[in-house]
Amino acid sequence: MPFELIDKPAGVPGDRDGFSQFISQRRAQPLFAVNDLDYDISGAVMVTETAQVCEQLRQRMAGGGSRTVFRFVTDQPAPRTQKKPGPHRLRRCDGIPFQGTKYSVWETATLGFADTQRLRKEASEAGVAILGDTAHGGSPFPRLMLHCVEMRFDADAADGDLRPPYRVPPPFVFDCPQQFDRADLINWLVCIERRQRSFAVKAETTLRLIHSDGGLLRCDRLGSVCWFYWYGEEAPTAAQLEEVSTVAAVAGVSQWRLQWMFDRGRDPHHKQLWGNGAGESQWTGEENGVRYLFREAQGLSPGLFLDQRHNRRWVMEHARDQRVLNLFSYTGGFGLCAAAGAAAEVVNVDSSRNTQEWARENFLLNGFALTDVEFSVTDARLFVQGCARRGRQFDLIVCDPPSFARCQDGVFQLERHLPELLRDLLEIAAPGAAIVVSTNYEKWSFAEFRRVVIDSVRQRTQVLPMPSPDWDFEVPGQVAEPILKSLCLRVNQVG
């Protein structure tokens, strides 16, 4: 009876909230989960390609014909004997990395569907409460150190003859007890593990590896380079830089840069970088089949804001035969996706000549002829007003303005100028056009952002949500509100 095991990270929802469905969507293949794991537990989830086989396996599992093995770490002294007998027989199995430390590794097996809450309670009652399981007496830790390592049906394989489909090895944080007292490092490694086990990572992959779950640290994998952002009020210490280097190595890249983001608004040209050697000052990465050029020497970003990935994908999917206007275009990402989506016309507008030249290089990198794309170095508001005077219209408009920027008329302030800009966009939007508007302005909640947008466009559009961010940014079930806020304005048809 065919099945496979997928590897659910800790800190993402189980089947009821969608990890198997998340993998199913990424593969474009239906998957049905036989078992479930709690949000904070990692390891094996058994899936099948049909609902019928899934139900058959569930019935077989409910009858006790399956075997599930869990592994966990504790920092509590190992008892000579199990204090309270129970259905979960505990067996110590730690190896060389744990010798000379206060930590030990244990395994337990269960038949049928596993009751992980009961397992956690019994481990505590046995005197080996699981590390990170504070609800049952375990010591605080960045994650619950409980992992489902094996699932199989007894008729499928004999003991000692387990093949890869039946095992999901524990994450690497299970094998570095010497680092367990470095809470920040372990938390960052857990963040990396979560993304690496959720996404296919290749040489040119662009992916957010550490987001708001990383405290003072963020990290983007941009192809062959890890680009870190440090939000501490003080510069990183030598020890913290060493930990950052460890994170980059675990992420599988040879080059890294760390950029200090504190108080960056006072001088937009001031930039402090740390890294491991000279490395490459220019390199490439890939997102949704589009390649991007990255640079370390220009501005506060190396060239791409990954939180807009889902919006760029949406533009690519809706650009065919459309006249597309990309305002505040930066290095041209939305325009690139429009061109890749077979847009009839692509116009990039940005007040920076440097970033427009960068955008041109990105278009050439992807094989697009520059004669088919317009690059306008001007203030976005002046460009829009000029189009309105000439009667020029667009079918798809992307408006992702900065919170604050200097421009020809002095300054652009989001709170003050966004409503007027949105009203002006309605004058150049064709009937039925889509206007994608977004911001990462942290002083606005999504509700406030939506109110400002609706009050600006009133009855002339339908306001629709954009797709949810990918799981490398916002995992379902997290309490924190997403920083990036996006809406789609669908302009009403005339008549």
C-alpha cells in the first residue's frame, strides 16, 4: 500500500492547519495525511496520494498495526529505572556528541496512533522531562526537542532492515549539545531548519531563512550569499558574528554579509557591513524562474525585497496582454515578472537613475530586449499626472511606495501622500484594471492600511486581498501581524 513520509518542521501547523496541504500545493500534487503532529513537534507525517488509501492506512493504524518511534532530548539526570511504568517504554540512546554534557537522548515506540501529549507527560513522570516542554517540567529552550523519527507498518519491513522511506532523521540541532547554552544561535538554527525542511533549496534559491522569529536578526538567502540584517541598538559583538558565520555555514553558503539596520533612517547613505572576506560584490539569484542581480555596495538592500515574492508571482500570473505600470520600481522586480508573464507593455518608474540602470541589467540578465520596456527616471507622482494629461492608461498598476523618500517636489511621506496618489492612479487606470498597492510601513496595522486605501478610492473600486505570504515569512498560526500589507483594487467597469 503506497505511502511516503514528509518531514514536518517544528513551529509549523500539522495536517489540520495545512503542512501536508502546503507540500501538496508546492508539488502541485494531492496529498492526504494519515497522521498528524502538533505545531511544536517535528518529524514524520505519513501521506498518500488518494483519500481511499489514506483511510485504509488510518484504519490499519487504529488497529495497532503500525509502529511509531519518537526521539527526544532532556537535560535532567537520567534515572536508574523508569519511575512510572507506562505504554511508552523509554530507552536511552545518546552518542558521542552528548558525552561529557548534561544532556541525553531518549527514544520510545508506540503502536497505532501516537498520543504525544501522553508521551510528554510520561517522560516528565519518568524523570526525563523533554527539553523545551515547560508545560511538563522541562527546561526552557528555543524549541520542543521531540521528533518523530520513524513510522512503518510491521508487515512492511523487519527490524534492522528499515529503508529511507520509513525514517526521518532528527534536525541538526539534535546533534549539537555543546551549543545548547547559546540560546540565540540555537534559535537561529531552528529558524533555518524550519525553512530548509519546508522549501526546496538550490544553488540560486532566494528565501527568507530568518524572519521575526529571529529576534534581532533577519536573514535572506540570496543565491550563493546569506544576507543578514542586524536590528540591535549596539553593533554585533565578535561572538555574535561568529554565530552568524555558523548560521551561514548551516544554510549551505560560503559567503555572508551582515548589515546593521539600527537608526538607518538618519543617513540613508550610511551603511555598515560585516562579512567573511572580500567575497563577490555582485552575484545572481533566482525567484519563480526570474533571475536577479544582487550587489553589496548600493543602498540599504542588495537588490530584492523577498517579502514581495507572492505579489510578484501574482503579477506574473495576471500580466498576459496587459499594459503594466510599475511605480517606485527599484530594481524592476514587478516589471520583470510582468514581462515574464507576457505583458503587452511594461513601464518602470523610479526617481533613482542608479536603480533604473540596475533594472535594465536585470532585464538583460533574463533575455528581455530593452526596446520593449520603458524606464522612466522621474518622480512617480509627476509621471502619473503626466499620463492623466495625455490620456494614457494601464491595465495593471503596481504601487509599492516607500514610507519616506526625497523627490523633485521635496519629500514623499506615505501617511500624507498615499491617498492623493491612489486617487490619481484611478485617472490612468483602464476600466476593469487592477491596482496592486502595498506597504511595509510599521506604524500602520493592516486594518489601518485598509481603511486609508478604502477611504481614498471610495466607491470606484472593489477592494480585494492579495495572496498570503509564503511560509518563509508568515507561518499560519503565528500571532504577529505581517509587516507587509497588500491589497488589490479592481477598478469598476464603466456603465
